[in-house]
Amino acid sequence: MAEEQATAAPEQAMTAPCPKCRTEMIFVTSLPHPRSAQMQRTTFVCYRCNQTRSYSLSTPMAKAYEAAARPVEDAHP
């Protein structure tokens, strides 16, 4: 089901609102969760508040955030 959520709405922005100022937080990294092999510890940063937040997400959802945060490669050299 988590994989469905990660891919169900491609038009939905893959962002997380800052709990403090509600500004869009930026995905930073995703690391294995220390206690659950099915989860990832996913970190976001709010540059406005200069704060980071870590969330435990399912592996498919963390991979979806990672893919959405990848910079688009320039087609022209």
C-alpha cells in the first residue's frame, strides 16, 4: 500500500511543509532506519527556519521523495 501512495498521484508535489513556518521543506537524504528494515529515516530542511526534520517513511515512499528531489539533468552540454 505504501508503494501505491508513493506513485498514486504523480501530479502531487513531493514536499513536506515545515511544522513551524509552513514553508516547503527540501528533501536532504534518506538513510536506513536503525530498528526497522522496512523503513527509512528521511531528513528534510527548512531554510527559512534553518531547521531539519527527520521522518520515518516506508522505503518506497522515501525513494519517491529521493527521485523527486533529483536535479533534472541539462540536455545541452
